[in-house]
Amino acid sequence: MLSVREAAKNALNFYKDIYPNISGELVEEVELDESHKYWLITLSFPVGVDSVSPLSAVLLPKTVRKYKLFKVDAQNGNVESMKIRTLTNDVE
């Protein structure tokens, strides 16, 4: 079985292959699914925020973190899927 460290590295490498110009990724969550067949890896990355007014440009952060959920085969390490991961406290 693939270690969690290897699974996270595979998810990160997959992400970087698709988005080579984005940096600042973080491993946020790791979990072995109930069937023990897949590692579920959540990565976050920074995204710039557009200001709608001069006041919001001063008060709001310049970036927010977005999240992706990766399903990694626990036996062979292949990334099976990448999905948008929405947190319950995310506000758009």
C-alpha cells in the first residue's frame, strides 16, 4: 500500500502538471477512504481577489485559498480524480 506521504506527493505532482504557474500549494487534509482503496488528499492554493472598491482593497486580503480534493489509488498511486473542494465556511 502507498504511504500517505507518497499519495500526497502524487496529488501535488498531478496538480503542478496541470497548473505549472501556480505556487504556494499546501497539503491540508489526508484520509484513507472506508474501503481502504483510495487516499483522499485535499490541497489548497492561493488565488488573487479582485477588489470592488478602494475600501475593500484596503480591508480585504489580497488572496484567498481555494481547495482541490484528489482521489489517489492506494495501491498504484495513480490520481483517479480531482474535484473542487468547498468548505462549509467558504463565502463567494
